Amino acid sequence: MNHSLSLPDDLIRMIEARVETGDYASASEVVRDALALLDRQDRTEAEKRAWLRHAWSQGVASTDIGAFDKDRFREEAHRRLSQKA
């Protein structure tokens, strides 16, 4: 099953350069490897997002810090910053 694609000149040059160096036997091989890499990258990113969502859920469920007191937080921040100076 052959397909025709329209690509910008810079991508065509990139593909041709890979073939010319001998890294690939054909433009089709370059495109196949590029798409395989893109697929792996997409799956890796999806796994990272799933892990982060899970970690976030665990963190939210694991603690109840109570109400946030912005004045107390500000005072503590100023105290800590003044200790570093």
C-alpha cells in the first residue's frame, strides 16, 4: 500500500540527508523510524501524565492540612527569609 505525502522542503531535505549518509536505504525508512519515535514519545508522555495524576491523587488523599491561613503563611515566609539573610 503506497501513499503520497506532501512535505515542506526543509523536511524533504532532512529525509534526503539521512538517506544520503547511508543511515537509511529509503525515504520510507526515515519516515517509518520518525513515526515510530513519535509514537514512543507519545506513549511515554501519556505514562508520565498518568503517573502524575496518580501521584497527585495520592497526595491529595493522604493529608488534610486544614484551612489555609495566608497571614500565618506570610509571617512564616518572612521569618524564614530573614533567617537566610
